[in-house]
Amino acid sequence: MARWWWVATALAALGFAASFFYNSTQRPAAEAPGLWSAGIALVGFGLLVGFAVVQLWRGKLAGRLSLTWCGLIIGLPLLTRGFRLGLFAALVLIGVALLWTPGSTRFFAPQSRAARDLRKAERAELRQQGAAKQPPK
């Protein structure tokens, strides 16, 4: 469910960006740069979330961590910016919560264990190489 939630979040960000771009054509020229910059930021956020969702779909832990950090960095400050942006913040923060539900954690547990075992084996190999290079006492 978390994957689909984040797909919806990415699409919502791109939809908000499109509305900012459209509004920049309807407003006075003095307001257009602010709307354009907000639209560009939302396109960047949408693309970043889209990339992380692809990683999440492939079962990579990096996708979950990227979405968690993006959600916290974007969602928490937006909670204080009024009702409209608060709705988007709630959408993002619910997505973060879904990434850490027990079902999601179980999905990533085998990969976490495999990555931990791989790091442990790499450290052991480095210790053996370091011991082999030292001259005998």
C-alpha cells in the first residue's frame, strides 16, 4: 500500500506543479517568478519521489530511506503553512508512516539481514587483510 501511496504523492506533486505553472500565466508578471519557482520545486520533488518509488518497487532499502527523509523534510515544515499545504503535508506524512508499518518492515527484513551479513563479512575480510600485511612481532 505504501508504494501506491507514494505514487499518488508524486502525481499530486506534479499536479500541484502544473497548477502553479498555469497560475503563473493568469497572474500579473510580478507574481510569475514565485509561481514558477514553486512549480519547479514541486517538479523536482515529484521526480525525486518517483525515483525513490521505483527503488521501493524493486525492494531496495534506499527507496524507503529516501522517501522517509523526503517526507520528513518536506512534510513537517508544510504543516505550519496553512490548510492547503497542510493537506499535502498530511499526504506525505501518512506515506512516511506507511513505510514503517509492521507489514512494510517484514517486507524489508530479509534484505536488511542480507545487507548486514554482507557488511559483517566485508569487515572480517578487511581485518584478515590487515593482519596479513602486518609484519610478525
